[in-house]
Amino acid sequence: MSEPVKIDEISDGNFGKIVLESEIPVLVDFWAPWCGPCRMVAPVVDELAAEYQGRINFAKVNVDEDPKIAGQYGIMSIPTLIVFKDGKPFSNIVGFKSKAELKKNLDEVLS
Amino acid sequence: MNNRDNAYDIVIVGGGPAGLAAAIYASRDRFRTLLLERGLIGGQIVNADQVDNYPGFPDGISGEEATGLMHRQATKYGLETVNADVTGIELNGEAKLVRTGSGDYTAGAVIIAGGTERQKLGVPGEEQYTGKGVSFCAICDAAFFGGKTVAVIGGGNAAITEAMHLTKFAARVIIIHRRDQLRATRVDQEKAFAEPRLEFRWDTVVTEIKGGDFVQGLRLRNVKTGAESDLPVEGVFISVGMRPYTDYLKDIVPRDEKGAILVNENMETQVPGIFAAGDIRHNSGLQMITAAGDGATAAMSAGKSLRK
């Protein structure tokens, strides 16, 4: 088991720097406190952050506090996980998904 | 494959009230017990801010708090918990092999308590527009539809609860139900009929979800007259029921026509050493208390099977 990694909450102010300008892919977890499935997928995302450390970065956007970024990427449903590669959305995953399904997606991003 | 670290007496699949109650009973009877949960401990009941019908809480309790206490109780007696998704269960002689996305475990007995997932409509456009106007969680997504026109498909308690929640955000909420009366509890029906922003389309089913980049409308059919029509909406909330989360099990245990696992009153399936509890089993009461009851019964049966 990898050491737990803390996932940063990002906002409109640092989204560009942390996500769009990142050299490695970044998975952004769009969530909100009232969303049950968002909280269900959170521990899975935490584990993936540890397992893919150094290969994929992870960040979270609270759509309640930052509706602007959510609107920019057409988010109408949470949880939505978008993996950004070279500053652009590469894959878009809506709803709770198991670790196995998410890993498949992340391995595709890296291949 | 005789790794002692991965060998347990009892493996429980699913960490909702059924699995947690089973975990308490199994651990207290000194069985080496493992709980496998792929999401949040507590299962679907964590979405309930206030549970008023679980015995012992006259002022109600949140699903998250109640299941948190259950988990703490089981852990106190030695339960081990791993965050993993079970991808299959196989028979390995007398033992059972539980396969997960992060490794395999062997068990003397397995209790399947993995609950249910949302039923889909199965119409064109549903997959394509999931996340683009099609939602299975009104609590999660209502905020994205402020001032818009949305439809709720369904006629039971969940559909009415979701529709009422949506009226706080959307301009118009249209309930589309294939029958001419609701299945929801009377008190909640009355509130729904009294809500001005809620409209009803009876005897109607959705045959297609249409749009451009996002949902723009629904194709409807009246089941009594056969008449078809179009309804412009910007959101569709699907609330047509739950289905047992059993596809991955394939044919290892017999299930009913809805996919729910067949059990007797001792929560035994037709396969010795495999038990089922909670919403996933045939004729479940679908309540937190019935799930917990099932879990305890299943654990006691599993314990008996291991000590005979």
C-alpha cells in the first residue's frame, strides 16, 4: 500500500497553473459537500493519488465554491472526474466508478 | 496461493448496514473477518441526512453517523476492512475465493451484502447524455439546473422526493410516470400535488432522450393511447428504482428474475458457505433495520457452518 497523498483543493485562481500547465496528466475531481456519490468515490480517488504519484497528479474542485470552472467544462453532474493531458480534457468520467474502472481509464491516459 | 495473510474465516462483501451488522456478529464470535467496501463505509444510507425509522433514535440519526458507529463497533472486536471492489467469487474446494481489483482473498464463508444500484431506463440517449443533462442523483445535481425545465422519470417515493428537491432550483419540474397513479406514500403525494412548480404526465414513458451537446428534450409515448409527443427539457432525472448489484457474480448463486440473490430465512443461498444479506437478497424489506437484521442472521448462519 502506498503512503497516502494529500489531494489539493484548487480554485479558479490556481487552476491554470496546477492543471493546464502541468507536465504530467492531472485528474480533477469535481465534487460538492451535499453529494453522496462524491463522498463515496473520494477514498478511491485518494488511493489512486498514492498509486499514481509521480505519474498523474490529482486535484479537487468544490463546484459550490467554484462554479466558474465547473461551468467552463460543462459540468452538469457530480461527481465528474476529468483527466487533463497537455492542458486539455482527455477523459471525462461521470458518477461513482469503482477503482478497477478508474485504473483502466488512468492506464489508458498514460499509454 | 496459500498466503495466510489473505485467508479469512468470513469475508463480507459490502459495507452498508447489512455488511456492518454481519461484521459485528462475526467479529464478536471470534472469526477472522474481512469487510470489503468499494466506496464509502455505510453504503447508500449515508445519503440520508436523517433516518427516523431505525429503532433506538427517536430524534433521528444521519445514515453516516449510524453506520460509522456500526463500523467502530465491529472494528473494536477485530474486524479488518479493505477498500476494494469485488470482481468475482469462485468456489475453491471447500473454500471460497473472493477476487478484487486489488488482490484475492480466501474465505471459509462469504456474506454477500453489496446492495443495489440505480435502474436505468434503457432508452437511446441515456448513456450518451449521462452527465450532460441526464442524472441519477437529484440531490447531487439539482444545483446545475437553476431556473431550468427538468423532467423526473418515476412514480415512487424516490421520484417524488427528488422532484420536490428539484422544485427548489428548477423553474419547472415535470414528473413522467407510466401509470395513472403514484406509488409514493400518501402524505408525500399530497405535498407533491400541492406544489405549483410540479407538473405531472401520466400513463407516459420516455422512448428517447434527445439533444445536441446537452439534453434538449424527450420523446414521449402515452402507453394507453400510443400517441407520441416531444417535450423540451434541459434535465432528466431518472428515478425508476434500484437493481441488485449482482452482475459480477454471474451464476455462482441462484438469483431471482430481478437479479436478487435467493436465500432462505437463515440468509443461506443455495451454495453452502455463501450467504446474502440486505437489499441484494430476494424479498428484502429495503430498510436499514431489515438489512441489519439480515446481516446478523447471515453471520450467525455463517458461523454455524464453519463450526459444525
